[in-house]
Amino acid sequence: MNRMEPKRIALLAPGFALLLAACGGGEPGSTPGTDSLSTQATDKESELIGVGGKFFSVPSPVQAAIAIKEAGLKYQKDLTAPLEKGDAMTARMAQAMMMGVYGADMSYATVHRDAQSALATLETIERLSAKLELNNAFDKALVERFKANMGSEDSLLRFSGMAFRAADQYLKANDALDVSAWVLAGGWVEGMHLTLADPAAAKSPVLLARIGEQKGTLDGLLTVVDGINADGASDALMKGLKELRQEMEAVKTTYVFEAPVTDAAKMTTYINSKSTAEVSAEQLAAIAAKVAALRNMILA
């Protein structure tokens, strides 16, 4: 049984893969030129994805990238998606899912201090944003600040939180929940891919426990995607997610709750709850294969 240690999670909205300044804007009430992110911004509505009156918590790709780095896995640039794929996408669903994929990839590159790759990925996200007609949600000042602070992990997390709230508000106001769901799915799948593609993940108790936790996350993601699938456009995505969920059913998890502690001065919440997971080598290989199949479908 693998035990997850208490986690430190910066205060950001942990759910939307547009979060990486792709569709950003200053948070309401923020002061231009500052990097502060109020702890008050972590209320339930800003932390959760809402569809049909129901809310689901989905970890952000930033958290996945940090977990990979802290587990000691080697940075592998070739695990990220080719940037030319995004430029070649013409269908709205494909563009949205690729935006999510690139959000996860940019988190991965930035957390590992690969500023050149992160900037190139950001530029691709900007182009996809224009294709999806999200220009009005795109704050150029935020993007420039993100570029200027590419080497600062703390700045990345703060900007991610601000971008999430602005993008979430914009898409809901413009009745674009399908785009929200597709971006979310792309980012989650890519985060799982980056976690599982390195065989060394099987030796990390922290990452194995994190994989076990994703069963509940995937349940929420399935509900979100199903909620926007009245026209059947997401049938293939739903099929792949359901097959992955079936493979993950065999993973045994336990969870022990301990109250979180917030350090307001550092704008950080310490999550003290502990998770454990039992994942055999065969189960992990089967899960990784389903994740790879989903990712290949998104990139096709």
C-alpha cells in the first residue's frame, strides 16, 4: 500500500484547464500590477466546475505538474503534444480539447523551468483562443505578466487562478459550457498522460496515491461531459473515459480526513488529509494504455 504525504496546494481554482492564461483576466477587485491572489477567492464556486446545478472538483494541470516534479520524475520534453497539432485543428471540439492539452503541457514545462517551451505553448494557446472566438476574455496584460514571470512557480499559480475565474465567468456568460467541458477533459487526460508515461511513476507512492484519487475526479468529469453531450458530439470521448474508469475501478483507495490549515500571509493552504492506494503493475499498465488511447484520439 502506498501512502500519500500531506500536500501543499497553492490557493488557486483547481478545476479548469484554460487556467494557464489562455483566456485570462484580472480577478475582480484586483489591483493592476500586483500578483496577489486573495484567499477569499477560494470559495466553492471558484474552486469547482458547475454543470446543471451540480459541482465537481477537478485538480488542475498545474497541480499534476507539481506532483510529477516533487516525485522526482525526470522532465521529458518529448512527452508534450506537438504544437503543430493545435494549429492544424479545425473542429471546435478538437480545438477546445487541444487547448486543455496545451494548458497541461505549459504547466509541465513551466514548473520544470523550460521557459522556451512554455512560451511557445502559450503562443499556440493564444492562437487556439482566437479560433474559438475567446478574444474578449483574453487579457494581454495578464499574458505579458505571465511571460515576464515564467521562471516563478508562485507567479504561475497566481496567474492560473486569475485566468480560471475570468475564463469560467466568460464561458458561462456566453453559454459555452461545451467548450468548458472539452478543455477540461483535454487538460485532465494530458495531466494523466504526463504522470503515467514515465515508468518511474510506478515507484512513486505519492503519484500512485494521486492516480487512485482520480477515480472520483473521473466520475465528475464523466458527468460534466455527459451534461453537454445532447447532440452526441462527445460520444467517442465519453466511451474512452468510461473505459478508463472501468480499468481504474480495480484500484483500491483509502482516505483519512484531517482539517486543512491556511496560512493567509503566504496565501497557501496546507492539505493534511492522507490518501493511500494499492495499484498492481498490471492495473497501472492497463490504466496507462487507456489514457494513451484517449490522448491519441484527442491528438488525431
